[in-house]
Amino acid sequence: MPNDKRYQQLATKWLNGTITAAEKAEFAKWYNEFPDELEVPSNYAANQKEHRDRLLAEIKRRTGREDPKKPRLGIRLWPAAAAAVLLLIGLSWMGIYFYRGSLPMEQLSAYDDTTIQPGKEQATLVLANGKTITLDSAITDEIARESGVSISKNKDGFLAYRISGDEKSALQNATNTIRTPRGGQFQVELPDGTKVWLNAASSITYSVANRSIRKVKLIGEAYFEVFPEKARPFIVETPLQEVEVLGTVFNVNAYPDNDKVQTTLASGKVMVNLLDSEGGKAVKSILNPGQQSTTDVGSGQIKIVEVNTDQVLSWKSGYFYFDDNNLEEVLHQLERWYDIEVVYNEQLLRYEDQFVGRVPRDTPFPTMLNVLKKIGVNFELKGKKLVITG
């Protein structure tokens, strides 16, 4: 392979932690050309340094291959910015593993339980009169009509509203709510034209026809493409903060089981307002594209950092995307999407592990379990309860 020394240098930089994001993408793209599994288990080495040296030696050996084969079909785990990469990496004393390709059928059969499925398009719509409607991928055309409001699923798959002009005044205070269960997601086009993608275990409450203000209440996680209206700001309210925008694309993660709210801006500009105990605006911060604010319940502060927006927004595109996430963060995402209960002792989690990878969200649960097993996570599956044992 041409330029072998270049990839040896990148491997060395990756192992010692000095590789840049661009170099990581270059290295991952090269590695994706090789279909074989590269693994040097940690128990083959006397210590961590020897383990890394052996892994580096294996990478160097493989840089001499002249006829790389195309990758096999199967689960692919991708790091940031690579077009088609393969990595799920756990960095710890347990070892560094590169996984690719399909798992043997005999391994998959051990967890072949069809009661646990990946999430899908499903939600519940609560109308202003309290009536509830079940939403799923099968609904078409008009699904509800009340007080001059027609609710249907449009050609793009969004729940959409049509309101007759003479009914708007009467609907000023009317609200609807969409709730997704664990293992569900849905998308809605609000009456003002704003598009919202709702992640699993989330809800959004919004006005049907308020002319003076555009304000929604969010629990969980949602991605917004706000229809621009200079005269009417768009506000997303969570229990801890408000996000105020005119027209922009952003994501808000405000799950109740997390003591932090994260707002990530993809384009435009937003103002994040930290709310005090009485609902007043205690702290204000402006976000620019590529920035993420973290509002902390305990400290009452807002922290702003640059982030990889592709990773944050990956759920909307149908992927789990891990970039230096610890095991607890990985398990929380799997718990919501597969509608399972994950039980673990915090002392069992190897917090020094950092996982990097991209996995399709429609990955069958048995395959996902084998990925966890491959990276050294020990567990027992009891019905829909996943018990982490080490």
C-alpha cells in the first residue's frame, strides 16, 4: 500500500493520544479498506505499554497489504468524519479492540429474543379536548379534526396541521401534546411551519393557533428546524431553561433523569436562558453554530463548548454515534431506544473506557448485545432487564 509510513505515524499518534480529528478520519478511512478483524487482547501482554506496542506492530504489519478486500456487510461502527468506517474502540486496561463485519450465527442465537426490538416510529397525540390518538408509521391522510383544525400526515412523513382562518381566534389557548414512548420517535410540523423530530421517551406540548407567541414545552430530546418569523420568536421551554430563536436549526436534550440540559446549535443563532426557581431568566448565553451549552442543575451555570454536531444530531439520521463516550452514556442510549431496563453497580463501570463508533439504530438487539460482549462488557439478560455484571 502506498505511503505506509504515513499510516504507521497516524497509528502511533492515535495510540498516544496526539492524533487530530482530521488525522483520525484519515486513519479510519484507510483502516476501513481491510476486512479482517484486528485484535490484540490485553491478556497477551504483561502490561499496558506492551499491549499498545503489540497492537502498533500489528497495524504496521498490515500496512504492507497490496490487495485490500471490500468490507463485509454487517454492523459498522464509525468514528467522526469518516465516510465509511468500522471502529468501536474501548480504551482501557481491558484492551483496545477494532470490530467489524458480521458476528457468527451461533453467537447471535444466544440472545435471539424477539421480544426486544429496535425503536420505531410511534407516538401518542393528545388533543386539546383530552382525546388521545395512537400514531405510527402506518397512518396516512387525515387522522383527526376538531374545531376547524385538520391533522394529517403529509407526504414527507410529518404530522401536519391545517387551520381554517375563522377558527384561529377561538384556538388561541388550545394546546396539543405528542409523546413518544421508550423505543419510539416521531416528527411533527407545527402549525407555524417549524419542523420537530422527537426522540424516544420525549414529549412536546405546543399551541395550535397562538398568534402572538410561538412557545413549546419539551421533556426529553428534540431536533428543531424553526420556521423564521422576525416578529414572533420561537421559544423552547424545559424545566431548567428556555431557548429563544428567530429561525435556526438546533437540538435540545432535556431528559428528566439527567441533571443537565444540553442545547446544540447547527445553524443560525439562539439565546439560552437559565431559569431561576420562580421562572425568571437568571443567566443568558448566546450560542453560535457548532456550539453546545450545558445547563447544570447543581451549579446553576451555563457552560459553552465546541462540539461535533454530526454526533449530537445522529439520532435524527438513524444512528448511535459515540465519540469518547463512557459506558454509562452508551447504556443510557440503548436503554431508551430498545425499551429495556439496564441495571448496574456504578463501581462495575470502567469509567476510563471511551467508546468511539457509529451504529445504525435499527441494529437487532442480539447483534447489539454481541457488540457489547465483544468489547468486554459482561452481562446477563433477564427478560427485558439487562444486568451488567462486569
